[in-house]
Amino acid sequence: MKAYHLNKDALTPMSVGVQKEWVLTNGIGGYAGSSVTGAHARKHHGYLIASLHPPVERFVILSKINEHLIRSSEKMDFTVEQYLAGDGSTAYREGIEYLHSFTYDGLVHFTTKAPGFTMTKTLAFEHGKNTIAISYDIQNDGAVATLVLTPLFNYRVHHDASTVDTLKFDTTYEQPEIRLVPQQNKDITIRLFTDDGTVVPCEEKYTTGMQLQKELDVESDALDDNYTPYQIEFPLDAGCRKKISIVCTIEDAYEKDAFATVAAEMARFDALEKKAGYHDELAETLTIAADHFLAYRQSTGLMTVLAGLPWFTDWGRDTMIALTGLTLATGRYQDARDILTTFARYVHHGMVPNMFPDEGTAPLYNTADASMWYFYAVGKYLEYTGTPEDYAFVQETIYPKLKEIIAAYEHGTDFSIYMEEDGLIHAGSGLDQVTWMDVRVGDWVATPRHGKPVEINALWYHALCLMEEWATRFGEDGSHYAALAAHAKESFAKEFWNEKDGCLYDVVDGLKGDATLRPNQIYAVSLPHRMLDADKEKKIVDKVYEKLYAKTGLRSLSPDDKEYHPTYEGCLDKRDHAYHQGTSWGFL
């Protein structure tokens, strides 16, 4: 894949560099991330955010490792950090002066340079484990020196912050492991392993006042404290080359050689690229990027999809939309099969789960489109694979659930989801949030869209057409699905066409169409089975392009609308008002 290299000009000043972020994942819901400067900017930043119950219950374990060099009486501090000074002002550690470059090639590499000294720090996960490896490659061309590493430990939910009062550990050092047991969870042992260096107790057991710029930007609590019981000292001879391996984990068994983990991850990336079969730099880069969203779910023993990093876990809608690109376009057909199987197991009242909560409790089903996108994903799976074995898998494992979904939508299920007499799907009432435009604050629903949403009915028609095909293939009578599809097509063309604006209504409720110009109608012209003639399809695309196209996505609302919000920023309340009222979305 392409290596992304940022030199000092792209990393400085700090206010610019801290806005650029990186992420690594471990395949079970855990992750690492920070800014390209090395300064944390979010509560979600850290070197080891472990998933205690994959892929959920994510806790910050190792915040980061700070480094400084002592040569004679001179101390060069390589720490890059924004912090709250004693007078209440924002201050910065001097390490940005020494940061030479940042490189991402599937892993992350920070290169630091000082007079007569070069250090490259690389981070990599041991895949499938809550284990982060940090390797250091050092060239000391100057006089004798000592490199000092200070690990910053934590134990907190990844969207919370810590204070000194909450950071309580039973701490021991038995060579070669530093061990910490959080007092709030005695079942966890945090281990930091190094087979070199001298472990020395720190005079200050805590670092306080780390200031997180992204949290400031969203008007949130922006301070975090960390626990620093030890530092590790490494003597450097004049003119020496030295490699240092640091591994932090909550596993009992783990790879203790950071360089071996780095090599294993690069080999895994090579294998993923070969499986995908592209010979194109962008496609190979996307193949590795896709891998970060695939994770093992402990409760099912199968693969699932993380809807977004670092906040989300596995959401049904997002999973089915993204499945084609994440698994099928990358040749990961078994992973696709596992994901489809996972969600089939959780179909309830004819509905695919909207989300699996972070606390590991029962799934939520408040969505009308996840089940419809499920048909699309199954169709794409068969399109990419298409062997008799794949059709047999769908017939045995998936098809019964698909029939259950169609019957539930036809006769009615939860959240006011049912087929009206015109053959179209009604969804939602009251405070329900059943489409992807689902912001709700208390009793305020930003974009309720109750009635017959345009994309739900485009997906409904597509699902019916697929079911007619599959029923016939599997030796059943598909005429009922064909009749439902024909009825929906006739009603859709009549009810959704907005002659005045030359596009589709966003929602139809009874005989009234909502003419609010939103991007949801684009699905009516892009799904494999469609209901409109070519002239109307072209008008829709032209209208969406003219009013909603924003280069990297489609606006969620036309700028001509009085409710349009041009920017997504500020506190949660401000962002909720903009989320579906102007914000551009790439997936559309």
C-alpha cells in the first residue's frame, strides 16, 4: 500500500498537526490512535484501548509513552503534548521541535531527530489480542547518553476522562514485567514488558492536566490525568545503534518481541493485499483501511463490522451498506458469510438489529432500513461469489430469515413498520428514530421522517425483486413477491414524484409529500432494481448534483432550506442540530 509520509512542515505548527489523526485496530474491537504529532487530542486517544468483551467494553489501558534524552547535563524532552499550565493557560511540551516526520503504511512511525541522535518509534498490534507493541530503532552518533521512557497508564472507559483520584492500582515490578491491577477491576492485569533497560520508580506518580484539543473544540471536558509509577532507562554508547522493544497487554499470553509483532502485521497486510488481488496503489490502500472496520464478536464467535472509529460498535444498517466494500471487494468472502450469519441469528420480529450496544446488553431494533439493506448485502454476496455452495448457504441459513422479514414488513412489526394498502412501507411514529437520519434530543426529533420514507421504499422494492428471483431458484413460488413488487412500483411512481421540483419527495404521509430536498432519493436511481423511467432518474441526479453535491459527499439538506446548518461543530447540542440538517455524508 501507499506509505503516507508527513514531514515537519505538515506536522507544525502544533495547532495544525494536532488536527490530523491516525488509528490502528486489533481485530477484536480494540484500537490505538492519536494525532500525527503524537499529542493526544481526544479522550479516545491512546496506545492501547482494549476491548474487554470483544468488540465492546473498550478501556484506555496505555495512554502513551513519553521519551527524553539525557546527554551530559542536557535534557532533551521529546514529549509532544498540550497541557493546562498552572496559570490556567494552554501550554505545549517542547518535543514538537524534535519531531522530524510521521509515516503511516498500515502501521505508524514517528521519527525524532536531535543533534547526533535519531529515533524511530513504530506501533503495531498483535492481531486478535489486546496487545500493543512499541519498537524503537535508535542511532546515537553523539556522546554517551541515556534514553528515558515513561509509560503513562490508565484504566477508564474510552469516552470518559481520569483524575488522580480514579487512578488507583496495585503496582509491582518483577523483571521483566511491570504489572498493574486496577482497583476498580481486579480481574484485569496490565503488563508492560521489556527485556532491556533499568526500571526506576518515578518521583511523580501522576501526570496531570493533559489537555485534549478536539474535546475543547466540541466544548467538552478536555483534561485527562495518567498514572506513571515507573520510568525505564536505556544507556546509549557513543556511535551505537540500539533497538528497544516495549510491549503492553492485558493478555496472559502474548508476543514479547515488538519487532516480531511489527513484522507479523506487515506480513498480514501483504496477505490481505494478495487476497484482494489488486495491483493498484489506491485499491491496496483501501484494502488495508477496510481491515480496520472488521472485528470478531465474542458473543457469536463470528466476524462483524464496526460502524465507525472510535465511537461506534456494530450497527446493522452501516454493516450492510459497507459489507460489499469491506469484504467482497477485498476477497474476504468467509468474513462476509460470517457477518451475514451473525445478523441472521439476531433477526427479531422480522427486524435486523440497529445496533449492539457498547455495554454488551441486548441489541436495539429501532430501524426500518437495516433489514432492507440486509437483502442488498445478500444480493451482493451472491453476485461476487455465486457458486452452488454459496447459494446453498443462503438457502439454508439466510433465506428463511428473509422470508420472515418480508412477512413482518407486509403484515406489520415494531416501530409502526407495516405495508400500507398501496404496497409501500410506512415506518415510525411519535418519538421513533427509524431511518438513518435518527437524531433525537429528549423529546425533540430533528428529522422524524415518519410515514413512507423514500429510501425505505426503494429498498423494499429491491428486496421484493430479489425475493422473487431467489424463491424461483430455490424451487418455491415467487409470484407473491412479484405481485407485491409490481404494486409498490406503480404506487411509488405515482406518489413520490414531485413534478414541481423535478425530483422525489423525501417522505410521503397519506396523500401529502414532504418536498424537503434531501439526498435519500438518490437510492431510488442507484439500486439494482428501480421503479422510475430514465427521464425522471436523470432529473433526480441533476437536482441532487445541483443542490446537494459537496465533492466528498452529499449534503443532508439543501442550502436553500431555512433549517440548513452549513457547519458541523461545537457542543453536542449544536452538532445534533447540524447532523442531518446540512452536514455532508460520504457514504451517500
